[in-house]
Amino acid sequence: MRPDMRLTDENSLIVDGRARVKLLEAQYWLEQEIYQAREKFPQNEHMMAALAEEFGELGEALLKQKGDWRHEAIQVACVALRIATEGDADYPFTQEEPDGK
């Protein structure tokens, strides 16, 4: 964790002295998003394309200050975690797990 970050007793993340979204709440949002994404798209096809699309939507939401940027960020994290756990069928390769993981 960065030196300017710390957790409070309420599981809030403090960055530069300002409270941020509660970590447990963000984790809940992420778990819900992953569940919904797997229901809608059960296969791991086109995951890199989906990640690029979601990242673009996040950037647009932040730059134009429109929409729910937090939801877009959760969607980026969702697709990234799906790639980390499921891979992308469009780019089949295997990678050994690091030691101790």
C-alpha cells in the first residue's frame, strides 16, 4: 500500500487525508458485477476487446464528467478480474502460477 494510504476501522480507504469509497462496499459492487457479467456472457471470448471498451467508457465518463464513473471503474475491474481468472479465448495461452500463489 502506498505510504499516503491507510485503512480506517470502518474499512474506508484514506488517501491524502480524504475518505474514499468504502472498500467492502466496492468489493460488493465488484462481486455483483462479475456475477451479472458471467450470467450475460458466460464464455470468456472477446475479453480484451471488452476491457478496452470498458476502459474507454471510464475515460469518457471522467473526462466529460458525465455518467457514473464509479460504475465504469467497477466494470473495468470486473473484466480485468475475469481475464485474470478465466483468460481470453481469443488469446489462448497458458501461464504458470507464480510460486506461493
